[in-house]
Amino acid sequence: MHNIRMKHFALPLLAACALATGCATPAYVSPVQVTRFVGETPAFLAQGTIQITASPAMDADSLEFGIYADAVRQELESLGYRIVAAQGAQLAMIDVESFAADAERRSGPVGVGVGGRTGSYGSGVGMGVGVNLNSLISGSPAETIERQVFVAIQSPEGGPNLWEGRATMSATSNSDYAAEAAAAARMVEALFTDFPGNSGETIEVE
């Protein structure tokens, strides 16, 4: 059973290792932070057929999309959807980003909203848990990887999204969630926990 709590930004005491010169980087995995927005017709969710698609920014033939699409497919099926390859009554659009913590951040927030509600997903939302381990540890620190997955459930005819959610997570390269498949499964499961969720609320899933 998931341990879910409201959003807060307490970090584990990674700095403790910094007191010992040359110590190894401890494996670190953040909680998954999830924010969701529910449209004005939630009764249409979790039923009927749905087609999984890539966002315009993603390559639908990429390995990365395939990994996240498989994770989303499992969650949608468990909710009661029937997955179809084409002409679904609803669409589940996926977008994914991942980058090293010390890489150049993307500038400017991305506005998202459903049914008149707008949420602002900036680089500081859920992604502030990255730590510059180079400044903490003498030696060869493990890289911290930050990941975000966004899913929007839409009508093929367009209009406001029926539902949308974003999950974010950080993990060091020596952790159990360094691999894309493990990270995708954890993030997507958290994203659909207690679906559809409370609109506009941010939760943390351990």
C-alpha cells in the first residue's frame, strides 16, 4: 500500500556523507510528487476505449515512449479502460522528460489546465529535490537523474482535457530506480493512485 502525504520539500540528509572525505555516494530516491487536474465531466473517465499516443514533442517509435506507454497501459486497464490501437473514445497523450540534475534547466513554466483550471508546472515544482553531489562529496559522485511524466486524457474531438496529471521523481544512478523501466513503473503507478484524484492537489507517494 502506498504511503501518500501532502506536498512538502524535506530532503534526506545526503550531506552526512560529505563529512567523510572520499566516501561513496549514498543511493537516493525521492518520493514521487503528483499533481492532477480533473475536468468537468469525471463520469466519463475510467470506462470505454482509449488510445495511447505520444505528445508532439515525443517520438512515438522511441524506446522511451514504449516504456512509458506500457506502464500507462497497465494502469489504464486496471482502471477499467479497454486499450485500442486506433479510434478510441478517449486518448491518453504521454510526454516525458529526463535530465541530469546539473544539466541546464529548461526555462519558463509550462501552463496546463482543465476546464478553466490552470496549473503551472515550472522547474521548481517537484524538481527541486536534485542535489549537486559534486559540491557535497569528495570522490566520484553518482549522477542524479530527474524525470517527469505527463499524461492527459482527452476527447478525440478536442476541447478541454478530461483529466491530466504530472509525476516527478529524482534518483541517483546507483539507486534501484536508475533504469528507465523501473522509474516509469513507479512514477506512472503513483500518477494513477486513487484516480482521478482531487483537482489541483499535489501529493507525495513513497
